[in-house]
Amino acid sequence: MHVLSRVPSSAARAVALETTLLVHGVPRDAAPELSAELAHLVRSHGAEPALVGLHNGTPTVGLNDAELADLLHAPEVPKANTSNLGYLIHARSHGATTVSTTMELAASAGVRTFATGGIGGVHRGYGTRLDISSDLAAFTRFPVAVVTSGVKSILDVESTREALESLGVPVVGFMTDRFPAFYIRTSEAGVDARFNDIKSLAAFVHHELTRTGRGIVIANPIPFSHELEHESWKRWLDLAMTAPSAPESNGRSVTPRILSQLHALSGGKTLEANIALAKSNASLAAQIACQLDKLGA
Ligand code: PSU
Ligand code: MN
């Protein structure tokens, strides 16, 4: 696959960022500022941001501001996961890369660190309809360490953790023993190992990526200051999950629909939380990337 890569010569210092979070995860008018903030945070730690997406059919690692603006102004930008990326390239379409395709493109550009908000996972109600994000399988294929605040608590968090275990994906916690649930710092599920400092975490990432050629989940809970209050969170989630869904709401549109309903129901609280955790993940990823660079990874 031809990937347009604008990462610096030392790819180890690069931190991939995804376009689905910007294009589908937050309201359009909040996206340029969030993108700039994430890039700024990554640079402030001495690393280089690389926004990943599909611009006019060109898979790009390091989209510039004009290209991001094109995506944000387009009437509709499809979510690209590993199943439809190839078709979107063929059709010369724009595309917002999810965790799965951001990993795929980052890996082909030699980028080993990636910051997101929350990875996709196993949706609730899988007994009736099986909806498992292609993000999970991507960890078995692409050697990228993904810093995430766990999986969105709109999903079945514990089943997602079990699925990662079944797939043999290493899940490590930064300063936590619990697998976090996005807006909430903890869940019933645990991690494979806990790291309390960035240096040893980066050393592990370096060895594990080299050893396996597969991905790693680095769980970084939402900052204490922005964790949602559990009771309100449960109330908003119940309302969002029982709201009548739009007729076209299935497959790829499920996650964006629920997220935007939650942002509305919570009066913006879930959006604030989402932004706070994305920033915290960008900072941690940047610090890991700088350590990887020192290790000559
Ligand atoms: N994290 C966020 N907001 C998002 C997502 C993650 O804070 O919108 C996106 C990611 O791109 C993730 C995708 O890969 O949701 C999962 O979508 P699906 O369930 O359709 O695989
Ligand atoms: Mn899905």
C-alpha cells in the first residue's frame, strides 16, 4: 500500500493521532481546536504528532491543517476500518481512520506510538446482534502501542477485556491495575501488568513490539478531575441506550450516534471528559515516544 508519510526521520518520536475521534467523536466545530491542542501537547513533550486519515483516497500519516479542514467540511466522511479502507482508497474518497486503520497506516510508516480516546470493542447485546469493533483484531496484526482510556463504557467493558485476552493482546495499565471504562477510571476487569513509570513502560513496549510484531493496549484512566460521577453517568447511558435509534443506525454509525446523544444528554459533560482523556493520552503517548527514541527503537 502506498502511504503518504510526513513523519520525521526518527519515526520513534512520532505519535499517531486518529481522524475518527475528530470527525465523528466530537461536534465538528470542536474538532479543529481539539486537533491543535493534541498536536501542541505532543510537541510540548518533544515528540511529533502525525494525524492519520484518508484524503482524496491517499492514506496519509501526518495530515496537514488544510487536509483536515477538507475532511471537516466534506458533507460526509466515511469511517474507515480495516474492512472498507481498501475500497475507500479505490474510490478516491476521504476517510476518517478508526483505531484499526490508524494502527495499520501508522505501522506502515514505522510509527509505533498512537494516542486515542477509547478503543472500540464488544457492544452490549451481542447475544442478539454481534457487533465487535475491528479495532480488537487490529492489535493482532499491527505493531503499534495504543494509549487509550480503555473502552467506552457504552460498550460491554468486561466482555471487551475478555475478547482482548482471547485474541492474546497484551493489556498493560499505566498507574492502574484496572481496565478503565473511558468516562470512569475503573471496571470489573483487570490488566496483564501495571507500570508506574514511563521509562520501564517504554522499555517493555520496545521489547514487546520487536518480539511479536503485534500491538499493545496501554490503559491510561481518565484524569481524576474529569471522571464522571457514576450515578449521573448511569442515568445518561440508560437514556442514550433506550432512545429510539435512527433507522440507519447500525454498523459503523452506532458509536458516533450514542456518543453524540450522550454529549447532548449530559449538557456537554461527556464531551469535556472525552477531550480531557484524549489530551491526557496524547501526553503519555508523547512521553513514551521520546523514550522509544532514546532506546533507539
Ligand atoms: N474514541 C473516542 N471517540 C471516538 C472513537 C474513539 O474518544 O469516536 C472511535 C475510534 O476511532 C474507534 C471507533 O476506533 O470509535 C470504534 O468504532 P466501531 O465501534 O464502529 O469500531
Ligand atoms: Mn461496530
